[in-house]
Amino acid sequence: MQENLERVLFDEQTILRRLDQIAAQIVTDYRERDLTVIAVLNGSLIFMADLLRRIPLPLKLDCLRVASYHGGTRTTGGVVFNQVALPDVTGRHILILDDILDSGVTLAAIGEKLRAARPLSVKLCVLLRKQKIRLRPLEADYVGFDIRDEFVVGYGLDYQERYRNLPCIGVLRTELIGAA
Ligand code: 5GP
Ligand code: MG
């Protein structure tokens, strides 16, 4: 499957080494606090599984599913919450996990929605952060890697729901975009 990549940006070992560091930082920051992690599906699934198993705290986990990309390679601006009940965040320390901070539209909308339910704190952890001017200015508290503004897949990130199971992160060959 890796032959579909033009370039590998981060191999599995590199990703896992970085997760060790982020997990250690999160453990230090939340040692005295009751942590609730909210993972944004589907993109953060693999990141979440590998990261959370490196955090030996009695945390709670909940998931949230939103749609903003509609299967293409560019953001569309609108964010739809595909869920009737939101996770219970009132009075909790929340750490949002997502695959990538791109335009910021999705995570800004999620942050607003969760803050309305009066959590004690909200922090944001993303595996990747694109270096670009965002539609919604937003700071992440924990970042795996900074990348250029190009479309990447693997390790949870998809192109039209494919390639999420690639163990590495890379740039998809351009001839595959639009050809699926
Ligand atoms: P936003 O533009 O709202 O910050 O990003 C929303 C979502 O778009 C991300 O959670 C992710 O699912 C998707 N996305 C943004 N950039 C990329 C990318 O380079 N590759 C993939 N596969 N998805 C991306
Ligand atoms: Mg996606």
C-alpha cells in the first residue's frame, strides 16, 4: 500500500517515539487532575489508541464524530455534529484529540460546543499541525509534528476513507487524487 505514497514523512517508529514524548508531557500535566479525553473520529483512531496506552492515568475516554471534509482534499467550512448526545464534559478537564489541525474550522467548532457545557478546562492535542494561515485561529497545546500545507494520509488519516491503516504518514501520489 505504501507504493501509493509519493513520499513518506514519518515512519511508524518515528511516530511512536514522538508519542512517548507527548504522553510523558500529558502525564506530567494531568497527574493531579481527573482527565477526560475526547477523541474526534475517525481520523484520530489510531493516534488515540497508541497515545492513550502510553498514558498510565485513570482517564475517561469518549468520542465525537463530526463531518467537515466530505471526502475531498480541501475543507468545506461547515462542521456537522453527527451525534445526538454530546460527551459529558461539565466540570471535567477535557483533552481533545484530533488527527490534524488544518484550517482550524473543525476544532474551533468542537471547542465552542464543548465549552458551552462548562468544562473545568479544555486543551487540544493534535498529531499533525499544518503550517498555514488558518480560517479559525487556534492554538494546540500538544503537537506531534508540524508539516507543510500538503495533503497527507496514513496512521488514521484518509483519502476518501482509504489509507487510514497505513502505519506511516505520507503524501499521496497526485495521480491518485480524484482517480478513486
Ligand atoms: P480543519 O480544516 O477543519 O482543521 O480539518 C478538518 C479535518 O480535515 C481533519 O480532522 C482531517 O480529517 C481533514 N484533513 C485536513 N487536512 C488533511 C490532510 O492533509 N489529510 C487528510 N487525510 N485529512 C486532512
Ligand atoms: Mg478525514
